[in-house]
Amino acid sequence: MVARHTASAYRTAVLLGAGSDADDVIQEAFVKGYRKLDRYRGESSFRSWLLAIVANETRNLHRSRDRRHGLTLRAARVDPRSEVADDDAVAAVLAGERRATLVRALRSLPAKDREVIVCRYFLDLSEDETVTMLGWPRGTVKSRTSRALVKLRGLLAVEEVSRG
């Protein structure tokens, strides 16, 4: 189970703002998931149940950071080589810039908007899985997704205009 779900758990933690602490977050999430395995009722996929734990652990990380250090959220690490290794140098630079722009815009969204976008579009969770992971009513997931996309598009448009 750990091998099957580590990659999506890591992506979830990083995209929700765990940054360099993502490994610690997913390790804690797997330990908590194992301890609470008897609470998994099978009403949703195991993946969405586990990713809900990862999301909660990431939120806990944010709260503890804010309480102890007053630090802002760390920027997500982006490895421009990961997806563009076979592209030529110019395409790699452009892809890295587009990805960095998207991550900056995503990071500037309010936390709940960022969470729903990450679930639906970065993790490719279904609406049902997103409802389970975030623990929100279905209508809230639908409306927040719509509003978050509008905000994200606006931020990307502003970024595009400012770059010229």
C-alpha cells in the first residue's frame, strides 16, 4: 500500500504547501493511516481516504509553523528536469517558467481554494474523492472549484500581463 500511494501522497503534501517537509508529512500520514485502518469503512477509495489524512497532516504542519515560527508557507519545490528531460533547452526553460508561474499563482490562492484545485486538477481526484478527502459537502466542492478556477485564471492573466 505504501509503495502504491507514496507518489500521490507526496504530490498532495507538496502542492498543499508542505514543501521540504513533505517527506515528514507523508510519513506521519502513513503511520496515522496504519493506526486508524480500522476506521476505514470502504465508503470511498482507499486513496482518497489516505490523501485526506495527508491533507490534514499538511494543515497541522501549517498551524504548527504559524504558531511556533510565524513563517509564511514555503514555496513548492519544482524540478524543471522531471517532465521535460527529453525536450530541447528552450522548451525546457519555457516549461519550467510556465510551471513556476502556475505554482506561484496557485500558492497565492486562499488555502481552501488551493486545496480544491490541487485535488481536482493536480491529483485528478473525482468529485466524490474530493468530497471525501476534504470533508466538504458536494455543493461546496462544486462552487469552490468554480470560484477557485476563476481566481486562478485571473492571477495567471495578471502574471501574463506583468511579464509582457
